[in-house]
Amino acid sequence: MSFIANSMKLKSSILSLSFLFCLLICGHGAFSQEINTPELYLEPIFHVDYGDATADKPQSKSWTNQYGHWVIVGDGDGPKLLKKEASSWASQFEVNKAWYNLPSRADVYSKGDEAHIVLVGECALEVVQIRYSHQSNQYEHLWKESLPIPQDCQSLETATITRDSKNQFWVCADVDQNIMVWHSINGRDWSEPFALAQDINKDDISLIVSLKNQVSVIWSNQNSQSIIERIHIDGEEPNNWSEPIIVQQGDNNADDHLNATVFNNGEMAVVTKNSVDQVDQPQFVLRIRDKEGMWTNVPYENLTAQRSPSRPIINHIESGKIFEAHAVKNRENNRYFISVNEIVKKKDSWEFRELIQLKTQINGKNGDVTSSKASFLPNEAKFIFFSDDLGNIYAFDLDDL
């Protein structure tokens, strides 16, 4: 790790001398006035001709492997693959040239030398594969395939991709008022879509996650105020899914904000926004799925007169800390920041500790936090990313806490 990265370490209750030194050379530091949380003003790592370049809510756009740290962001002429260099993030020219004018909103599944990416456009889904070349020491674009979309499609907000234990691939997406899944035995040849739900609100979305020997699709249904799951057992017929499982229903607990992380023990944590939208009431729900498929729902993060939280994501370090991050709009001055939190399991409860507020110099919107689909590696940088509506991309390494 670089000297600057090492110099940005934060203690949980006070700022270390090294962090103060980093603030002098890297940005502007302070403490939150209301809850005494450290603040850090970040400078952009990259600029694109595309606002909110790290959207959408359930998508994971970054990954880390033995070849480096990578992220895909949207741009006006197609998605851009970036790599972390010593002091900057560099555009990967050959791959980005191959992706010219493809849809820009990406979700990534990476394993070994390969990555499969689903790209989301207006009633369009493209899956591309890239592979790291040991000759050129960079990723190379291999192919692109279009997924079959219903001809009467009117809207498609977002999509995610995963790979099961049989090395078969899955994509799920919202299409009009339906939640649909596509299946591929090799990642390239895709089935017609299969509808898992047909009664959702046009504002609802879904998320697909690989668990131990099974795949889970989770979606919101604001019409029935529900969060719902269906399970596919790896190796069974592609259209053979469980009956709908009600994760929670009622009390306006559903909204179209979903993000998940899977633990080594087979449990899964999902963070979602609800639709309560009342001051002094929780805006988010932490949903824990145990190894037997039983769910526990934990409301958190109140809407206040000053703070309006939105778009939470979650990730964790293997056998270590759980991190949550979300955007916050200051309702008094209309400025935005990213709240980074640690989630701690107590004996009979969960505790949420705000660690830092990440801020920018712009007056407009910023948010759409994203990270990796895989858990963070203990001895590697742990990047989260967000963007603003002016095309700026920001990054923060959680090791700097």
C-alpha cells in the first residue's frame, strides 16, 4: 500500500496524526457538526460524459484480482473499464473501443481470468465477456451477445448477473411489470426469458445472487408492500423455481433499492430501502437470510429533518467486518454525501456505526455507491465508488478508515 494510503488511517473515535497529515495533502477534513463523524472531501478519480455513472442500485461494478483493481463506469459513448494505477485510474483503451456505443449500465461477475458483464439499455440487455491476457497484460474483449427481450417491452430499469455452482449463468431484470430471468449453460447462449413475477409496480427491481448450491432472486413489489424471493436449485431445469417466499410484507417495507453480500458460512445480508418516508422512522431494512433460508428483518437509518438517506449497499471482509454505505441528502442545504458505516452483530441485536462522511465540492447530486460482488479480500484494497450528475467518479479505500 502506498504512503498516502497508509497515512489516511482513521481510528474509530479520534483522527490519527497520519490522517491529519493526509488531509493536508489529499483533501479537506473536518468533523460532522451533528454527530461528530469524521468528514473527508474527495477529488474525482475520473471524468466521463455521463451523469450518475455508477448507477444502478443492485449492480456491482468493481472487482479485485491478482492483476489489479478494476471498475466499469458509464459514459456517453459506452461503458468504460478503468484500472487502478500507481496514482490514477486509467481507461483501458482496447476494451473500451470494443464497447463503443454499448449500453453503459453494467453489472459484473468476475472469476479468475474472466469477467462476464451484463449491460443495461432501454429495453435491451447485452452480455459481454472479457479475459485477462498474460501476453498483453490487459483485459481483452472476446464477444457480445444480446439477450432476447419481449417485443412489447416498454421499460427495463436494471439487471444483474451471476454464476452458479454448476458454472451456469443467470441474469435477472425487471421488464415492465414482470421480474424475468435468463439462463445460459456457457455464458454466451441465452434462453428466452422466464417470468418469476408478473404483478410488480413499474418502479420495482430485482437482484440475483448465488448461494451455496442454489440461486436466489429477490425483488420488491410495492403493489403488495412486499419483498419476495424465489430459489432455483443448481442443476435442476432452468424453469424449475420455488414458490414465492415472502421475506416481509406490509407496513410500506418495499422500495426499489436492493443490494446484497454473501458470507462464507452460506448466510446472506441484503440492504433495502422501504417506502415509509416519515421523519424519525427507519428508511432502510437489513435483511439477514440464514443457511436454512429463514429471514430476519432489521429496520435502521431514520429519515430526519436534516438527513434523507437513500440507495444503500453492503459488503464485507472475508471473516471480518461488515460495511454499509449509502447516499444522504442534507435537507437543509441540499448537499449530498456518502455515509460509510460498520454493521456489528451483538448478542441479540445489530448495531450501526457511522465511520466517515465522504463529501465532494459540487453543489449537485452525488450518490449511487457501488463495490464488488465478491467480498473484500483481507490483504487488498477495499474500494467503494460513487458518482455525481456532472460525470465525476469518486473512489474511497475502506482500508483508510
